[in-house]
Amino acid sequence: MDHPLLDDSFIAAQIDQAVEPLVGKVSDEDLAWLRARLAALLEDDPAAAKVLIGAYPRQVDESGARVKPPLRGATEMDGEQRGSGSA
């Protein structure tokens, strides 16, 4: 009864931390159900989803590559070759 969000290691770790006080106090089946319900809540409830988005670690590109904006006025080639020398 796993929820697809539990495949994400960050989300799974947060949910595991939330249910940790119940380990050994409730059955494994109940823990699995609770983990799935918490994941569903994060997916379905807009307020919970907003908190999750805010807490989710950001990925920082440290490659040093620069992203250049598209050239002003650049459009699709529309079937013509640019720079072919024909006018």
C-alpha cells in the first residue's frame, strides 16, 4: 500500500521521521497505512503541498555553465536555412 511519493527519498525520510515515535507501539501494517495517508495528504491538500514545496531542498547547478537568454527577435526557421547565403 505504498504511495508513489514515498519513492522520493526526501519525502520518505520526512514521513519516517513523523511516524518514528509510533514504531513498536503500533503494527507494521498500521505504520504502512499511516505513511501512505501522510503521502496522500501531501499530494492532495493544497496547504500541505505548499509546505512541502517550501521545505524541499533546492538543487543548485554548480557546473559553472551559463544559460543565455534567446536572442531578441529570434524565431523558428520556418523551413528556411539561415545563413545559407541565398537572398
